[in-house]
Amino acid sequence: MFISTDHLAINYGVDDKIARFFVDREPPVNNLYWKGKLLYLRPAVGYLFIPLIVDLLYKSGIDRQQLLSEQFVTTMEQIGHISALEETKQISQKEAIEQCATLVETITINKEWFTKLKAYFSNLETSEFRSKASAFKALHRGDVFLFSLNLLDFPEALFVKIIEQWFALITTLLLLDDAEDIKIDKEAGEENAFLESGLNADGLDKIRELVKQNLHTINSVNPSLSRTLQGQYNVKVEKVIIQPLLSK
């Protein structure tokens, strides 16, 4: 399915210039994340994440010119390649974190963000990231993309807002992805937030509350995106997974 500029703007509330930039962009070569893909954008969660998070960052107060700079977008794509190497078990999680840190260390603009990010990946409880991150381990598999924000110049006053928007979006998208892959992930022994929840009343209530909070956060800057994600969640999760299990 071709993802058009209008589709991103109307259904997800994405800024027209941001939508056009990614619709027109070619898949990066020699990048495992886009291996075998003819289009940059696809309906799958992983391929919509970049334009959606870029738009949320823009609406949170980061300059659009920075967000659409070749250096920033290319860095996100390179991190996608590293992430794909981890997902396909070619490198470990530790190696993925180290490679991403090395990738951005010498070109980092936002030193304060990098310092706080290193504290987060060192599992320091005092990290501002830690206090906003999900309790589900499976929902942290996209955390390495946070390294790309080292390339953006924004004030520390925006840190909390950006962290909140980042985790609200990525954990919701990953939950939608996990909802489709419960059986596959169970058989393969892969991380999955629903399996991690125990697929019981308490666990599913925690997921429901997480999504509620996430969509409330997203709604504060992009109501259209919040509504679309709510609709997708209702169809993929509430009707198919949560309601049947909780009604037993």
C-alpha cells in the first residue's frame, strides 16, 4: 500500500511538509531495516514511526528544519539498520546500544540530552527517561532511536515533554505490533508485551491504562493522531484480545 501525503496529513495529523518529505524519500541502500523494500513508507508500524515521531517532535517545539535535515534523518536510518541487526540476532542488545552511542558521540549537538540518555541506558533509577518509560520490557526495543535526538538542538526545558511524547507514541505503536504477533512471538520465544502481561485481567488492565495515558499525552499536541491510534487500538486490541479474555 502506498502511503500518500494526504493519508499522513488527514489520518495522522502530520504536518504537510513533513509528510511530503518522507513520502518522497527513497529507502536507504544497504540498510537492513529497509531490505527488500521499494518504498520508504509502508502501513506497518515500524515504517510509520519515523514520520509520526518527527511530527510530534515538531509539534512539541523542535524546529522543523532541524528535523528534516539530512544528518538527523540519516542518523535515524542508520540506527534503524543497527536495530534490525539486533532484531535478527546478528548483534546483542548491548552491542546495539554501544554502536548507536558510537555513531552519534562525535557529532552530538545536544550534550545535556546525551548525558541523560547515557544515564538511562546505564539503568540509573534517577534518569528522567526511566521515570517516563514503560514497565513492560518488550516495549523498550525501540529505545535506541533516542540516540538520534542527540543531533537536535533544543532546550532542557523541553526534555520532559519530548520524553513523554516519545514514549507515548512508541509504546502504543509497539503494542499494536505485538497485538498482531502474539501467537508468532509465543512460538518463537520473542518479546511481546501481551505475553509479558500474562494475558490475564490484571496485566491487560495495565496495558489498557498505559494506552489511555499515552493517547491523552499525544492528544495534547496532535488530536488527529490520538484519534487514529485509539481506533486502531480498539479494533486490534480491545475487540480481539482484551474483551474476549476479560469476559471469560
